[in-house]
Amino acid sequence: MSKIEINSKLPNLPTTIFTIMSQLAIQHRAINLGQGFPDFSMDSVLHDLVEKAIKDGHNQYAHTFGFQGLREVLAHKISNLYGSNIDSETEITITPGGTYAISNALTSVLREGDEVIYFEPCFDSYVPNIKVMGAKPVAIPLNFPDYSIPWEKVKEAVNTKTRMIMINSPNNPTGTLLGLADFEELKSITRGTQIIILSDEVYEHIIFDGEKHHSILAHPELFERSFVAFSLGKVFHCTGWKIGYSVAPSYLTKEFRNHHQFNVFSVNTPMQVAMAEYLLNPQSFLQLPSLFQAKRDFFAKEMEGCILKPLPSKGSYFQCFTFPESLGTNSRKVALDLVERVGVVLIPVSAFYQDETDNRVLRICIAKKEETLKEAGRRLSVLI
């Protein structure tokens, strides 16, 4: 049988580093600190609430915008955290994960020929989702080693084709945070333009060292032109639930929902019902910074004698480590070698750049049990 010719929208797309490393983890029985998912259980209270929701009959389609009770609780949470009055009916949409919230926002507004400014290293879904819409991704590398935004380069990149600027804080893969000065720069650049902002705030509650998460939602001037993407699965360590939400002003939410209703239509109902009740207790998210900071600090102590040296991480599931030239000069090769040599999977940060910029940095997921982190530290400690 002859194949039908297809003009691929994403030609020559390579196998992702996550797939490669996960396969090697299985092959070598290695500890997988690569992909961003926890190996510990979610709160048993949340588990019980899902079971209750199923038994109570919440098993049919939820509203396409999302379960009303969950949207109302989220609006209340946003008001308390960021002082922003969000309309749960017209400005919040429940989504099947944060990645979907990002991709559907891009689908909603991008047209062929548009340009999207984004910052590297970045989450690997950004560029394919920009390209599939016929838009042009415009990469601006973050300053190394602090991964700050070079705002002068952003100003130089903006032109009449610039449709969107994407930001991410806490950042994946670097663990860095945006500050108030960054938001002032963003206001200055976008003021009086038709530029839309997409803010990826998936790790909003995983913040370390007493730092504060600065959300687009706390800045009315920016929010009026923004989509903001969140993940409940990430912050409550139930990534397999694939549940998140998008917050945007009503005119942008209308476009978002136009596509959403014909794509997934709605999100799993019992999980939404459970989350609505779970979030009534603010401690469900207020205790998360200390939980994850303890993991970051525990692993840092286990790595004290290792030649891998930590870069500052202020939030997210991740900690980046630099390595000396004595270990190698190609991050991908070093990561592949370490799977076989010590039995630990790490991700080369070069994989988060389109041109594979290599600063000899490896990303480690700290969202693991202490025994997992301890054993990984033990294995890596041979690198001296």
C-alpha cells in the first residue's frame, strides 16, 4: 500500500529528550530525575474527595467552561492572593492541564505571519505550538548564569508583526522568578500596542526562600491583554489528572472558549468537584513552598561533595547544576553518559534551546521522595 503524501505542519520534529532519557532510565534501571513529575502521593484528603465525588454521582460532563464551584473558588483564591477581581463566569476556564491552557491560547489568537517573542531556555511545548499556527517564534536567550531577561533585546525584537510575548515564572527549567522591575519593563514595551501576553504560571505556589510570586493577575494594565495559564495537577502532585485553568479578560476568554468547546469540550468532572472542595482550605496551597523547599535543600545537602554545583533556584520542581569541563563539554553527551555511569537521569538544559546553546548545565527534578533524592545524591557523589 502506498502512503498518502502529507505536508507536515511540524516536519523533522526530533524525538524529545524526555522520551530518550525516560527510555534509558528503564533500560539502565536508573533513577529518573529528568521529567517533571512527583514520585510521591498526593494528599490523601484530595484522594478521598475524588472518591466521594464519584460516589455522589459527579460523573457526567461538566460545563464546558468548567465546574462552576471550582471556578468560584479559584476566583476567590485569586482575589486573596493577588487583589484582582476575576469574574468566574467570564474570565476563568478549566482546562485539561497547563500545557493545554497555553496551546489553546496560542490557537485562539495567532495567525500566519504573526511573531511571538519567547525566552530560552523554555518549556519544550512553546515553539511547536507557535509553529503549528503558522506563526514565527522569536527566541531571546536569557542572560546566563542568572537567567534574567535582557529587556533591551526585547525592545529591539518588537515590530509590527509582534503579536505576543510569552513569559514564564517560576521558570521551567531554570527555577528563576520574575520581579516587579520585569513587569514594569513589560508594561513599557506593550503599552499602546496590540501585543498579547501569555504568562505561564504553572508553578505559582512552589516558591522558595520567602520570595513572592508576582503574577500578571496583580497588574491590571498587563492583565487586560493577557492569558494566564495555571496547573492544579502540578502544584498538588497529581500530574496524571491533567487539570489546569486559564484566566483572561472576558474578550480573550471568549476567543479561548470558541476553540475550547470544539476541542475537549469539558474536563473530567469528579476531579473538578474534588478540587473545588479541597481549595476551600487555603493551607492546601499555602503549605506547598515549605514542602518543596525542604526537598530542594535536602538534595543540595546530599550533593555537597559532588562536582555538580547548584545554580540558584527560587521556585518550580527544578534545580539546575553546572558541571566542569573535566566531565565533558557537551551537556547532552554528559547526561547520556551519567545514565550508564552512575544510573541517574538528568536533563541537559541545552535541550531547552532551539540552537542547543550549551552552558554546561543539567536540570534535576526535586519533586521526589527523600529516599529517591538521597539515593540519587549517593550515586552522583562519585563525581568528584
